[in-house]
Amino acid sequence: MSSKEQILSKIQIFIANSFKTPEEAFAFFDADKNGKLSKKEISVLLQKAEISGLIRGLVTSKLLEGYDKDGDTLVSWEEFKSAVTQIKF
């Protein structure tokens, strides 16, 4: 299984190579434009970042557990921003 650092590195590389800013990445993956990322939207982000399908579901759940501070099972921009501070751009 990939380590947290390896997963964050893949996400960083994908976002840095595909978007000008983390805000642009968030807006792109917020498919329903409600200002929050759902489990499905996070899974799509991980798929695009080439996170293995075998662990994508687990990683999605762990990301929600770790960054969903208000407990609504969605990741807001503020929560996403907190997550990407661990990723060096």
C-alpha cells in the first residue's frame, strides 16, 4: 500500500501539473458547484492523480475522516485548503 507521503506526492504532482492554483483544482473537482467536495468528487481527484483503484476508496474515506472538520461528510474549500497545506507547491 502507498504511504501517506507517496499519496500526497502524487496529488501534489497532479495538481501542480494540471492547475495554476489549488483553488482552480478545487473548483474543477467540485462538479456540482456546491462549494464542497463529496466522496465521489474526491475519488475522481484521486483517480486523476493515479491513486490505485484498489486503495482509492480507503484513501477517500481517510481523507474525509482527516479533513472533514465539521462532520458533514463533505470537504469544503477551507478543509481542502487545510489538506493542501501539507502539499508543497
